[in-house]
Amino acid sequence: MNEAFFGAIADDFTGATDLAAMLARAGVPVTLRIGVPEAGTRATAFEVVALKIRTLPPEEAVAQARAALRWLQGAGVRHVFWKYCSTFDSTPRGNIGPVAEMLMGALGAPRTVHVPAFPENGRRVFMGHLFVGALPLHESSMRDHPLTPMRDSSLQRLLKPQTTRGTALVDWPTVRQGAAAVRAAVEAEAGHVVLDAVDDADLAVLAEAIHAMPLVCGGSAVALPIARHLRDAVPEATVPPLPVPGPGRLVLSGSCSEMTRRQVADYLRRAEGYRLDPVELSRGGLADARHWLEQQDPASGPIVYATAEPHAVARAQEVLGVARAGALVEKALATLAADAAGRGVGAIVVAGGETSGAVTTALGVTRLRIGPEIAPGVPWCFAAGGPALALKSGNFGEAGFFSDAFAMLEGGAVAAQ
């Protein structure tokens, strides 16, 4: 097939793999692109284009998203999905609204819907407010995110300073009335319509109501039931077996989320680790870390991490500035990933969206095949001629995620796909 049917634009690389995993779980043929493909690149029925635009200035993010849309439209796409994080990572000058409005204009869509809910991972929207577990978004650990601190849980209030069109809400009581009620409520509005969802049954109702829309915005979870509605419209595709990763394992962690901190602490009980400090990187470069990693047995799965508590992150940002501190860590971990790949390491787990973008870029990855999920929304991914990659959003997975990821490879789950 040389025509896309469903095309997604993701604002970071871990979010893109999360979305691709949901589509693969729905049983549709999906291809994940790292960056915008060249014109004329052969398309598959379900395409996901991964960009690294979550924290870029809005005008730059819009320009990159527009380029991705042009490629998807050139490939014949009929349904567009604007994928952002299920915790709505953004700021008043963020990119969720500006990109959505560019897509609305380009597609001639008078309205779009926003569905960030991911109940399987504890993200729920009720009466327009986003919850992380039992806490409103602004009371969760996302309040202290180093790049996108979330200080409000109202999605309408978060969207308002980012948009020029109005916002509306289809609330949970309406969702519980069924798809026809949701469809009527959405069609009665213009602009940005936030949809409540507290469980997977709600997402199924929403998907029935909105799957035919030209533009849907949100987290990856709603894409699963949407894809189930759309899959009968595309022909069957033969999927070749996944490659078996070679020996050698490595964890690279740039995320400082609460869950990633737990995951790093858990993994350090069984593996050797090296902590990167942004201030030290700014003074002495990366030579010590590169030398340390060269001395490790790749079969033992060592970890290099910049993961730190919020107060330590704040201190580094005070010295270096937010942008430089992050860039130093990303560049360092990307360099270590390239070193490891050059030595033949067969599988790398990467924690953090910005880090994942830097690593895949350093490895020259342009296309990934999607393997089995290690945790909801986090699959093993495979690029031709390179290591297997698990690109993990900071808050995803349980405490033992890194060990679980490698256990899946050793247990043969990938080869069985």
C-alpha cells in the first residue's frame, strides 16, 4: 500500500511510540517515523510522525507540524491525530493550542476535540479537569516538572491562553448517555471541545462518536478504540517477523519524573550506575562517563542517569539555565548511546521524552517497527541495523520497568511476535 489512511503527529518521541503501541494493539499495520519523511516516501495505512516540538517556541512547533501534515496529506491521509502527553504537558505559551489551530485551518475543520485521558495509566478527565491518579493535575508531581510545570487542572483554562477559538466541554454525564449524545454535543460547538473520560468504557463511547472526524487531539489511549473503528477500511498487510536483539544492554535516563526516580532507584539495586551532573558536564565534558561505560560489562545492563530530585534539578538550572542544563544532559546521553551502538550493544532503554529524541537523532533512526509493550504505552521498537529501543515517557511504567524490559527480551517475547 502506498497511501496513508490515518496519520498522527506526535510532539515528542516517547509519545509517538506510546501512540504507535496503541495502534499496534488495535491490530492495524503502523509505521513510526522519526522526523518528517522525504516527499515520495512510501506510506503505510497508519502512520505516526514523531517530532521533538513539545518545548519549542510555538512558531517553530507549528512550522514542523505543518511540514508533517503536508507529508501526510501527500500520502493521502483521511484522518489526522494530534498527539500530546496525557498530562497535557504545556505552558500558557505552549504548543498544544497553536498546533491544533494550525491543523484545524489546514484541514478546514471548524472544531476539534481534546481527549488526553489515559485511564490505564491513571489519567482521567472529569468535568473538564485532568486527574493523575487520585490527584488533580496541579497537585500531582507534574506541578514540579522542570520544563512544563502544570499549575492548573482545568483543560479549558489551560487551552484558553494558547488559542484564538473558543473552548467547550462535553461532560461526563453526557458521555454516559452514549455516542449519539456525545456526537450531538460536539457538533453543537465550534473551536476546541474537551471530552470527559474516566475509564475505557468512556473512551469506547467517545471513539464511536468522533472516529470519523478529520482531526482529533489528545493522548494515545483514545486512538486504540478509534483504530478499531477504522481498521476494517484498510486492506490486510503482511507483517514480517521482528528481529531478535543482539547481546548487550544499557539504560539511559534523562527524566526526573517521580516515577523515573523510583525506577532508577530500583534498578540501581541490581546494576552498576553512573550519575551525570549537568554542572559537572559543563565544566569537564563527558570523558569520565565515557571511560566508565567502556569499562562495564554490557551483558550486565549498566545505567547512566541524570535523574535527580527536584531540588537538585533546580540548583543546576539556577547555575546553567533551564535550556542549557537540559541540552547538556541530552547531548551527553545521546553521545553515550552512539558509543554503545558502535560497540554493538543490542538493546537500549531510554527514559524521558527529550532524551529519547536526542538519542534517536544521534543514532540516525528514521523509521521504527513496533514490538510488544513492556508497560501500557511503552513498546520495544526496532530500527534497521541498530539496537532495539524502548523509549519511555517519564511517568510511565512501574518501579521495576527497566528490569522488566530486559527480562522480556531474554524471555523470548519479542521473537514470538
